Amino acid sequence: QVQLVESGGGLVQAGGSLRLSCAASGRTFSRYTMGWFRQAPGKEREFVAAISWRGDSTYYGDSVKGRFTISIDIAKNTVYLQMNSLKPEDTAVYYCAASSRTPFAIVVVTITGKYDYWGQGTQVTVSS
């Protein structure tokens, strides 16, 4: 069992930055792929970014490429999402998730149903 707790959300102006954290407890990150998803009101949950448990593979959704960076600190059991050049359309609840499916594959990490554990989410609001 893995428990995930997100933090770092908040209100920021367009063009600003935020860093989200996802702290895991229970089992370690070993062999888990970690992902970030987001969901805006009235929309489906959208893939944002994913990282392999070793941190050597990453993948990003088209809407955040070049602006967001996912990273992992195994020693701290924490995954981060650095978000730069934020836009109003980035406003959403951001969720951290863990998938036990290996190896890291794009056709897997982008799909919500492939993740076994989810955090409660953290709100990010970007004002124009």
C-alpha cells in the first residue's frame, strides 16, 4: 500500500511558477512509475508528466512540455513538479499517482487506469 500526499498548490499570476510536491509513505518508490495528472472543472483528468522510479525516464503532456519539469528524490520518497511560465489554462486540481506497471512505457504512463494509487489533489489557480 502506498499513501500519496500532494502539497505546494496555490494562487499565482500568469507567468509565475509553483513547485508541487508529492510525499509517499508505505512502500517506497522502488519499481513504481510516478505521474502527475490534473483535472479542471467539467473536464476529464489529463496527463501532465511521468517519471520512472530511477528518474532516468520522463514524459510530458504536450500542453506542458518545455514549461514543467518532473523530478524524483528517492531518499525523501518525494516527487516534484516544477511549473514555470504558468498560464490560466493550467488552473486545475493536480494529482500525484503511482503505478506498479513496469517498464516505463509511454502507452502506459499517460493512462489514468494504469495507476494504482492516487493522492487527494492540490489546487493550482493561475490568474490572468
